[in-house]
Amino acid sequence: MKSRVLPLLVGLIVFVPVSPIVAQQTCGSSCDVRGNPPPPSLQDDGGHSSDYKFHHLSDAGGVTNPDSSKIRRYRYLVHNLHRDRVLDAEWTDVGVIFQSISPGCCALLTRESCKQPVEDTKAEIRYGAAKTFTDPASAYLPATVSSVSEVHADRPGHQLRSKISGTFTWNKERLPVDVEFTATANSDGIYSYTIASSGPRDLLFEMPAVTESKSARISSEWVRYEATPELFKLQRGKSSTMSIKVVKPDQIVEDASSLTIFAPDGKTVLARVMASVWRPRSKW
């Protein structure tokens, strides 16, 4: 289905009071997420109907933070429609990789940003066991920002959330994932990153751009995984925060950082996405 052109998209976005990003039921009919306005959408079997059937969705809506600042909420969903086979999918330009989406289930990235949406009509989804097959998958992305006013929106450094939810197959069992990452910052040079998991199992995660900060003042509740120190524990039902204090406060800018979620074994990648973060203009 061909997407609407961007001017119509932007004109239809309505700002509403923000509410918590509610965990999506990620199997069955509840995966049938509808975009508002209608997003680019693909119903496809990749020419291999016996092995691959999936549906994708991309949209960008407007929401309002508790401090009244206006932001955008981007969603990227891949729904595995096959009854028996898992689906590996990489939405290249979006920066989303989902591994082993369970049959009949979906995976969803919800990402907040101050940046205006632009449509990338050349985006693709690669899928299959070795990402062998490729199909066009137009997507709405945060625009490249050229002015300070666009970066700061209404209030620089306010809360930006990124959420990964889905049902994946690991060790021949379905593994629900529900992870939320939140970034905030203030003019005193304090950058705060909080990650929480609502799923049924302990997981692990990696976020090198944040954890490899060269700042001299880091306060962190993130607990390293003994077997693989570059990974951190993600305990079910708990949240943990890393705060970075910049010695010489700099202008706050929005960026994107790779966040990888691992299965309980610390070896199997379930999802790798680009999450919204705040950082100093000069970086760390």
C-alpha cells in the first residue's frame, strides 16, 4: 500500500496529552496495530509464501510531555504472519533488527523524538535466516536537524522514551520482551539514562555510546554481567539509572544510540534498535 505524502501526514498529526507507553500484546490480533494517519504498509510473502509472510508498519504521531513540550512518537512494527516459522528482519534505514520473531507474533519499536518526520521512500526490510531477501519498506524517520530551535523544541533535555516490545522464540520457547529506555538532561550538564524491563525473564543489554563515556563523573546503578563485562543486567520488574555529569556543561542536543537486547544467555541478540538520547553538542 503506498503511503501518503509527507505534507498530508504532518497536517493530520494532532497533539494529545502524553500517557505512558502501554505494553503491546505482541501475538494474535493485538499485533494488528493501526497507524493514524495511515502509515506506509506492506503485506508480503517475499515470493516465498511457504516460508515468509509478514506485515510492517511505520508512523509518526504527535504527543505532549508532562512539561507541555511537544514531541513526536515514531513506531516501527514487524508482524510475523507465518504459522510455524520464526522471522528475522532488519529494517536497514530505520536502524531496527529483530531476531526470531515468534510465529503469529510481532515486534515493535516506539521511539520519541523532537525532530520532525520525513519519509524515507528507499528504506528496505531484509529478512530470512541470513537476511537473504529484500523488500521496499518506506518509513517515517526523524529529520536531520539543521537548527538549534528544532533540536530544543519547547524545552531542551526533557524526557524522551524508547520502547522495545515483542515476542521472540528462544530455546524453542516464546520469550516476551518489554523494555523501556528513558533519557533526560538539564542545563547543569547532568544526563540521565534509565532502563526498565517488564517482561517475565531477566535479560541483558548493551549500549556502548552511553557506557563508554569519557566523562569523569558517572553515577550508575547499571550492573555488569560477569561473563561478558560489556553487557549489563536487565532484571525483570526493575529499573536502573546511569547519570553522567559533564564537567563543563554544553548545549544539549538530541541524538540516537544503538541499544541491543540479549536473551538470558547473554549470547543471543533479540533486538537491536536506535534509541533517542540527549548528549552534549561536543559529545563526551
